[in-house]
Amino acid sequence: MTEHTPDGHHIVVDGRRWRATDPSIPETFRQELVDELMAARRAVKSDEDDARRRVHDAKTALGERGTPWWEEPTDAEFEDRAAATIRALVRKRSESSICPSDVARAIGGDSWRARMDDVRRVAAELAGLDEIVVTQKGEAVRIEDARGPVRIRRGPSL
């Protein structure tokens, strides 16, 4: 069993404190992000390109890097975590896609619905960098123009 500090913010491993995973992440998303983190760590050992960025994205999405999850993030800090979460989840689901609400639920806590516009804005930025492709009914769309549900899949430059 992992030992936590009394405030629950850190775990203690061999006498060293490490930031704990954000406990508000729903279990299904937490497990996907942990799976991506483990795959990224294996990629680091194999000296694969982009492996360290993958580790960073997964750890940021889990709340283990960046603004501490127990503090209220600024808009820019939330956007950084949202971008990392989008990248980590689309890498994990490389053969399928994610919904913007997956990202909002993973990092938005109880107020995830209020963060949907923020997640869609971050997705638009990542789409502009070709890191992701936004689709609606199987066709690529600009998320800014799309009305209704969209899906996000890995883009050519990710």
C-alpha cells in the first residue's frame, strides 16, 4: 500500500515525496492515463522519439505535474492541463477517438460541464497545430464551426 502524506497531496516512496494523482479523476480516465504513462516510460527506456513529452503529458494530465490539483488553476494553467490530457488520451486511444467531455470530466472535477468551452478552445488550438483532428459524423471539421457532438482523434503531427 502506498503511504500518503496527512493532507493526501503527496505519496511517499523510499522516503521521497511525490505529488499524488488528482483524486477527482474518474477511475476509467485515471486508468487510461496511467496506462499511457507506463507506455511512455517504456518508450523512454527504448529511446523512442517524443517519449519524454508523452511522459510529461500523462503526468500533467494526472495532476502530478503543473499546477497542484488542490489549487485553483489560472485559465492558462487549465488550458495546459487540458492540452496534455487531450494528447495523452488520443495517444492511448490511437485507433479510435475521444470526446471533448472525456477531457473535461478527467480534469474538470465537479464543474466539468462549465469547462467544456475551454476544452473545445484548446482542441481548436491543437487542431491548428495538426496534433489532433476534430470530426463530426466521420468528417473532419473546424471545432469552432461545429454544432453538436464532435470527436477528437490523433493528428498527423502528434
